[in-house]
Amino acid sequence: MNSQFSSTKDKLTTPRAAAAAGILFSVLMIVSLILIWISIPPNPQDETGWLPESWDTISLALTLIPFAGIAFLWFIGVVRDQLGQSEDKFFATAFFGSGLLLLAMWFVSAGVAGGTISLYGAAEGQMIDPGLYNFGRSVTFTIMNLYASKMAGVFTLTTCTLSMRSRILPRWMIILGFVLALLLLLNFGISDYIAIIFPLWILVISIEILITNLKR
């Protein structure tokens, strides 16, 4: 009797943990992206004259990314736990691998950006070497808008495929995920704002998982 109660309790708490982790990741990532967008000029080749006014805001945005990454890693773990024995090995490998690669790209981008602007914080009032600044800015934007978006698309695609097979998400949400995955995969650095699609989608499915679990 106790083992049956424990099993039922685990089945109820696992989706809630996934939803909580997904919501936390989404909120932190969206806030970080918005802070970066309102602080940095859209042209990567702009000079560093904006840094004195935006340095604290950007530092806060970069500080949020590691915590968002931890929540995202937790989200991956509890989703895999929810899938259980129904997890397809091929898509599960793509799901897990793309999630880890995406997480690594976020951390690398944040590290490069943080290292670049930290030079200003160490010698406030002095101009950063233009070549070093342009290199750090270009590397950060290339990783985030070209490579990370592709991994986000693969992660979304595999998540929708696994959800379709295990029926843990409604059909309309799965179709929406496929459309968003296509947008992410076809993004070749055209727009920086496409990056917000992924955390918004994670937020939507996390809220859906939480509501469905609470109804049960």
C-alpha cells in the first residue's frame, strides 16, 4: 500500500517539478534578454560609448543566465523522468544532446560578453580596445543568433516529437512547437528577437503541464 502511494505521489510531483523549473527558466531568460536588448545598440560594430550607462544592467542580465541554465537543466531531467519507459532512444538522445549543447552555448556567450565588458569595469572611464570589443561582441552575437538558435530548434523539435508519442502535451501545442522549431532552424542571424521564441514556448508548455497536473 505504501509503495503504491509513493508511486502515485511521484507521478504527481514530477510534472510539477518540470513545470516549476520551466517557468523559472523562462522568466529568468526572458528578463535577461530584455535587459540586454534595451541596453546594447543593435549594431555590433557600434562604439562603446553606451557602456557607462548600461554596464550595471548588462552585468545583471549576464548574472541571471547561469541560474536560468540551472533551471533549464532541471527541466530536462524531470521531463526525461516523466517520459520514463516510453522514451524513444533516438529522439531522447537528440533531446538531451541538443539541450546540453544549447546550455553550453548560452554559458560561452555569457562568458565572452562578461569578459569583454569586465575590462571596462576594471578600468572605468577608459575606452576598450576597439578590436577586442568588436571581436567579443561579434562572437557573442554569432553564437546566440546563429548556433544557439539551431540547437533551440532541435530541442523544440525533439520535445514535440516525444510529446506527440507520449501524449504529455495537447495537439495544438505540439503543432505550434513544430512551427516555432522551423523558425528557429531557419534563423540565420536575421533578427536578434527570434531568441525570445524559445523561452516563451517553454513557458507556455510549463504552464500547460502545471495546470493539467493540478486538475488531476
